[in-house]
Amino acid sequence: MNQPAILFVMMETGAKVTEQEFHEWYSEEHVPLRVNKFPSFRTAARYRAIDGATPKWMAMYTIEDISIFSDPEYTILREQRSPREADIVARLAALDRRIYSLISDTNPMPDALRPSSIASNIVVTNSFTPAPGTEEKFHKWYEEEYIHALKQIPGWARTRRYKLEDRSLTGLESSELAKDIPQFLEVSEFDALSVLRNAKFPSETFGSDIVGNSVQSERRVFKLLKGYEPIAAFRSIKTPGSFTPGWNPSGFTFTA
């Protein structure tokens, strides 16, 4: 059975990498090498932080099966980087790469392909490590109360929950981020920034004993920069039923 996952990468260019060369490399080389080759990459999108915190740039990939990260055909991409990629990565201020396994998804089809045209405009992430002895209560609160309250916020689109499986941190200034990170990640998607200006998040109105007693917590807010088509996944699909409902995948050929 597949274990759905997410690849969550945050980056800071720093003084030695211009934003132009960073964006050109990421869009022209880094993302295509993954979404054009590996069907397990079901979605891909890049975001810019709008919360004033760093790292400033984030990339998020929905993964059909976490085993892709141990596939030699995938791992060789990091082991044998192009001269261009190796040079830029060596000059980045920070590259924080995290792999999470899926716990739950409000979308009944978590592996459904989503084209870049319907990527959510705003992503809010909340991460927590519950206090010792409270994990069961934490998960129950999240699934039965917190997510229900999120759904009441106008513009809410989707919420997913994940467990941290792996993290790697590199970069010339990465020591500033070198700390333990929360164990559980929530990724909530919204249609527009305006909903966040007036919305009260559930953690601000109830569940304070759970959130406040967490050993670690982290909250970030990102705005969509660019979505990418998961070309390899599109080409591997045998039936339109695997696509997001309501979207017509015209222009792609299903395999026999």
C-alpha cells in the first residue's frame, strides 16, 4: 500500500545568490527534473512567504508514495547535480528540506492530480510537537474540533496533516535554523489572502491548553508564486478518475 507524503522545502537565497538566478534555476531545472520524470510527484508549487519570516521561499510537492525518496533513480538527482545546481546550492543561505508522511486529508482523493491552474493561492502551515503524554488528546482535538472550525473560515479549501519523517538542512547561514522542528505539520489552503486578515484561527479561540502546552510550535504563511504541471504523473494515468473532480485533463494521453 502506498504511503502518501509531502516534500516541503524552504529556501533563503542570501547575499551570494541573486533572486533571478535562483528562480531561473528552480523553474527551468530543479522542478522539471522531478515532475517530468517521476509519476509519484502528483503536484508541485512554489510559494513566497508573506509573514515577514525567513526562509522566504517555499516549494511543496504532493507525493503518491514516500518510497520515491529511497529510489536510486531519484536519489541520484542529489548525488549527481548539474554544475549549475551544485554551484547555486553551495551559495544558498539556507535550504531546509523536510519529508512528511500523510496522517489525514480533508480531500477524499488525497492522491488526485491537481493541475497548476487550481493550486491554492494561500497556504498556512502550523506545526506542533504536543507535550509528553498528550499526543492522543492532541490528535483527537485536531481531527474532531480544529479542522471542523477551519472549514468554517470563508475561503478555506483544504487541510492536510503530516508527520515528520526526515529533515536535511544546509546553507551558508543554516546554523540560524539548526534546531529541532515540530513533529506534526498542518497544511491548510485558502483561496484568497483577504480571508486571513479577518479570520480567527481555531488555535486562537479554543484549544489553548493543547496549543499552549505544546513543546514546539511553528506557523508560516505563504502566497502562491507558481504552479507546475506533474507531467510524468499525467502521462502515467490509465483513467480520468484519478484526476481532481471537475477538471478535464484535455491534452494528455492515458496509457493503455
